[in-house]
Amino acid sequence: MKKIIFIWALSLVLLSSLSVSAQTIPKDTSQVAQEILKLKAQNDTLKMEFEKVKKEGYEKAIEGANKSIFISTLVVLFVTLLAIAVGIFGYFRIREIKADYDRTKTDFKETISGLKKSFEEDLDKAKKTRKEIEEGGEKIKAKSNEIEQIYNLIKEKGKYIDEESKKLESLIKDINKIYKDIENIGKDVQKVGKDVDEKKRSVDKSKTEVSAISYLTEGNRFLDQKEYNKAIEKYRAAIELKPDYAKAYYNWGLALGHLGKYAEAQEKYKKSIELEPDDATAWYNIACCDSLQNKNKEALENLKKAIGLDSTFKEKARKDEDFKNLWQDEDFKRLVE
């Protein structure tokens, strides 16, 4: 379109030139002829350009029309294919729905048939049951007559039973009175039995204590004879009979100390203290075992407890060889001053 406008403008310019030239035509005819030929050539050139532009415009118009036709054809083809696909899908979907309907119809007929058959069977059973009930009613009526006869017989016997019941109640009262007397006697016997059991336990306890004292005495004899293992066996036997025997634990600790088993000896002394917390001697011996094991801090703490219970252990500790390694300790000196 721009080219066409350009050619049209160029034609106007040429025509204007021709008009100007016509006013200044020279008198020389040859010069005029040359000018005319030149203008003719230019006019031919303009015609060729115009034809070329015209041809290009037609070609582009035809190309655009072809594209529009191609696109329209594709759209029509796509719509046609889509319609065919929808038609095929609808056809098969209708077939499935029809098949489902046929199956549902068949199942419904079978269900109705089954329900009808079941109803007929239940109806037959109900008729049989009704017949049995009617027959049973007659039997019940006959049994009812028999029961009425039995009731009348029981009623007659009831008077006799009432009389016997009164006699039985009187007898039960007498039996209850006797039972209470027996119960009181039983309580007295039970009380006597408890007294006997208590005295028996007291005797057994006394026997146990005597036996424990006997084992302790034997253990002390072995301790004096420096037979420490035999002494330990006797102390163990005494504690088995009397678990709260503090003296047996204490002497057991002495025997272990003589054997150099200071840690075990301390355990026995501590057990003795659990039973007799104010036993200063046991605390003193624990302190001795600590010192012999070079547990100086523990030795001073336990010696302080012993002196707190009995101050005479100050003098004893100053001379006791068990505390030899503490004699030069300032805390020890202050403790036993």
C-alpha cells in the first residue's frame, strides 16, 4: 500500500515537471524531442514499477486467503473429529448403561422371587406353629386340671404342715439357745487357748534367749582362747536364734578385728549400734578400725562420737596403739586433751 502511494506521488511530480517544461519549450525542436523521449522513458519505468507493486499485492492477498482457508479447514476438521469422538463415547456409554439396567432388572427379579419363596415358607411355618399351639393349649388345659387337684391336696396337707411348723419353730428356739451356750463355752476355751499359746511363746522365747546366751558364752570362751573363727561361728549361731542380739554383733566385730578384717568388723559394730545407739565402745572400736586402715578423717569423726558418749575414751585413745598414726595429728591432740 505504501509503494502504491509513493508511485502516485511520483506521477504527480512528473506531471508538474511536464507542465513547467511546456512553458519553457525551446525553440529548438531537437531539444524538445529529446525531452519528450526522456519523459517517455520515465513514464515506462513508472508503469513497470506500478505493475510490479500490483503483482506483489495480488500475491500477498492470495497467500492470506489461502492461510485463512487452511485454518478454517483445520477448525472444521477438528470439530468434525470431536463430534465423532463424542458420538463414539456416547454410543459405548449407552451400551454400558443398558447392560447395567439389564443386570439390575435380572437381580431385582431374582430378589423378588427369593422374597416370595421365603414368605411362603414362613407362612407354612406359621400355620404349623399355630396348629401346635392349639394342640398344646388342650394339653395345658388338661395339666391345669391336674395342677388344681394337686393344689387342693397341698392345701389340705397345709394345715398339718402349719401345726408341724409351729412345733419345729419351738424346737429351733431351743436349739439356738443351746448353740449360744456352746458358743460361750467355745469363747472361753479359745481364751484359754490364747493364754496357753502366749505362755508357750514366752517359754520358747526364754529357751531361745537361753540358747543364744549359751552360744554367746561359748563364743566368748573361744575369743579369750584366741580361737577367733570358732568364736565367730558361735556368735553367728546366737544371732540366728536372736537377730536383735547386740552383744553378739559386738563380740563378732571383736573377733573379726583380731583377724585383721577391719572392714567386716566395722559392719558388725554398726549393726550393734543400730540396736544400741548409745554404745560408746562400739563407736570407739569403729574409730580404731578406721585408723588401722589409714582412714584418719573417719577415725577422728567416729572417735569424737565415742568421746561424746563417754569421755573416758580420751585417756584410752592417747595410749591406744591403734591410733599411733594419729598421735602427732593436731586435730587428734585437741580431741583427746
